[in-house]
Amino acid sequence: MAKRAFIIVLDSVGIGNAPDAADFGDAGSNTLAAIAKSPKFNTPNLAKLGLFNIDGVNCCPAVQSPEGAFARLVEQSKGKDTTIGHWEIAGLVSEKPMPTFPDGFPMELMDKFATATGRDWLCNKPYSGTDVIRDYGEEHMRTGALIVYTSADSVFQIAANEAVVPLEELYRYCELAREMLTGDWAVGRVIARPFVGDSAATFKRTANRHDFSLTPPRPTVLDSLSAAGLDVIGVGKIYDIFAGQGVTEKILTKSNAEGMEVTQQLAKRDFEGLAFVNLVEFDMVYGHRNDVDGYANAMSEFDVELGKFLPAMGEEDLLIITADHGCDPSTASTDHSRECVPMLAYGAGVQAGVNLGARQSFAGIASTLAEYFGLPQGYDAPGFWGEIRKK
């Protein structure tokens, strides 16, 4: 079988204690510890790989003989956004934070946006995604004005009812916004947030979200893999996060369950290269809504699917499980949290029980992939394939 690597990003499953968490207003945040307290939390397969053997992870008992290699990764990029978290996983540290707009977007931009779309706008301030449609959705349906809002992260979000603004039209508005949001306005993502329902009591966001990201400012390991003729299969919102750069095939998914179903199918498929998977519901459905039990249950459901995936791996397959930031559902905040993230590596060629300690960047994953596939490196942190590979 061809050499393959699978990266599964558990979107927002942080493990706390980022050295600079206080600078981001996130002192004490610990997503994994928060959900591990729930009776819905049960993750024997993650435990078996070494999740609770990671330095500083004390929320559940460590196993005696972990079957994977494991590390605590410290983010070096200046932010806690999905985009820069994934870019760092792919080898690119963002030294400059992406702009945020705690007071809303400037009127100059909003006037340009209204002219380009031919629609007025509502809100233009930081808001919870579920609260904003409750508070502005009925006015949106009466007037056709778009609901524009942001968060503590670098995002420009547009919410619209699918009965008022068809999906393709909403996506076109997002593309127009993406073209405008450059320079000092260059947010990490423009996000389409469609919803359905006919009143504040019945409004509900749909799974038709779509992200429009900045293009990475320089090549990532995805570019190196694709340039070498290898497959780079983006599952979930990976294609969107990298604006398609370096991705040879995109498979969009609408849930964690669908993401893992696709990953199981890829395990049966004859490809050579990388399957890069994002499981967004941890963040989107549970973290941002402060749903501790829902988040814990989602982790338990993933663990069941992981238990099915591990036996399907081939002799030359490498699995890396990690995250891109935190989103502690037990705090008052509904935004991302600045946390370290886990790294679990598993495969027939991986030494069991290797503790890599605390690694000072997510970018070591990119360098490890380059080492694994025999490609040039040059990313923003050293790799660890030589430390975990069976001799």
C-alpha cells in the first residue's frame, strides 16, 4: 500500500495552560479538563493512544503503556484563530496577529459592502452567532438587510435566512466581502452563516456554513506535498482554510460524523499522500455555545469512530491527532481560548510510549510530514519523525 498520512484536527480541543493565555484574556481556560468532568465523557481509545499521558494533562488517569507517541504543542502564532492555527500545523507561524474589530467594522468598509451587495446591513458588532439571529433575524426578514457581525476572533460573518437570501447569493456576498477585506481590514475569515425559521423562536443555523479565508502568505507543507505529485485531500473546511492552496481534492462535510465517515472511506482507498481532516462541530456546535455535556458527548462519539479507524490503518500509514486552539465551554466567554493543544501520533511505524514533552510550535507537524514523505523541510519548527519512528 502507498505511504499515507492522516491528520485529524479536533477543532478547539485545547488542553489549557498556554504560557501567554492571560494576554488573550484566557487565563485558566482548559477545554479538555472542562469536558472531562461531564458524565458524557468517555474516551478509551484516545486514552490508549496517550492523551492523558501528555505533560500537564491531569484531568483523567494516564495509561500504563500508551500505544502512541504524544506531545503538548505550544502555539507560536499571534492569535487563537482557526486559520492561523491550521496554517501553523501546516508549517507557517503567523508573527503578526490578524485584525479584530471589537467596536465593529469601520463605516467606510460597511458603506462599500452595502453598495457592492445592494443591501443594507444590521448589527455590525461582536455577537454570539445564535443570539444575533434571535435579536436581528426578524428585522432581517422584514427588510432584507444582511446581518453582519464579528467576534473576538478575526472574522467577518454574514448571517441571512435561506428563505430571504438564497445560499449562492449569500456566498457571492461573502466573496465580495473577501475582496474588500485586505490590508488593515484583512480578517482571517469571511464566514457565511445561513439560518432557517420564520421567527426568533424558531430560527436555527444550518449546516450550510462556508468559510472564505485569506491565502497563506507563503507555501506550506500542503504545497510541498502536492508539488511532489502526492495527494492532499482536504476533508471538512480544510480547503476553505487554505483558500485551496496546495489542496488537490476537497471533500466538504457538515458534521463530525460525516467527517469520520469520509475518513473511514479514505482508509480503504488507494491514495498516496495526506488526508487532512477538520472536525468542526466541537467548536461550532458545542464550544461556542458553552455546551459542556454536548462537547463531552461529541468527544465520546469521536472516540468510538476512532476505535473503528485504527484497525483499518495500513502498515505505512501515519495518524496524527491534534487541535488548532481551545474553546473552553465552561467559561463565561463563547469565543476561542488561547491554549496548548495535544498531539498524538500512531501507526505501525511509530514507537509506542514516546513522550515528546512540550514542543514550541504546531509547525513541527509539518516538518514531521516532510520527513515522513522524504521531502525538503524549512518550516517554522523542527519535526519529530526521527524521535518517534521505529528504529
